[in-house]
Amino acid sequence: MMAVIETGGKQYEVIPGSIIEVEKLTAKEGEELILDKVLMVDEDGKTHFGRPWVRGAQVVAEVLGQDKADKIVVYKFKRRKGYHRRYGHRQLITRVKIKEIQLQKPSKPQKVS
């Protein structure tokens, strides 16, 4: 089973057991998270697409820790003007392990006569 989830304005392809780094989430180490913004689920060759999210689908994840990503260096300059700026940034991230992908089967509407 595979799913595509959205968190922090980015999309991630996940499978049970995978470890991903996402934008900082307000959760403590060891806590369980329910990620319910599921865009797509592939279940044994049957694909479910959301509009925008798949109804009844959620991903259960465990927080492994809070950390900072690698430093990026931003350098701005304008040629022949004597202007240049250099600074760096380290984004705060949360490392999570995907435990389970849950998909509730939608019940079929009953005919009313």
C-alpha cells in the first residue's frame, strides 16, 4: 500500500515503514500523529484519488525527533553596484516514521424508492 500525503505545503510519497523529514510539526518525540490530508492511495493495484483529499483515508505516523535541516547559503548581489548580502538558514524539521495507511471503504448509497 502506498499513499501521497500533504503536509507543510509539500507532498510526500509514503509506504508503511518509511521515514520522512517534514516541515516542523508541533508534536513531541514518541507521539503518534494522524495525517489526514491524503491525496492518493494505491491499494493492491487499485488507485483512489482525492478531490482534493481521499475521503476516509489517513496515515498514522510516529514522531522520531525534532531537528534542523542542513544549512543553505543565500547570496544576493547586483553587479557593478557594490551590493552583496550573504546569509544562511537552517529549516526546522520533524522526522516521522510511517506506521500505517488506513483507508475506510465508502459505503454505497442505498436506493430509496
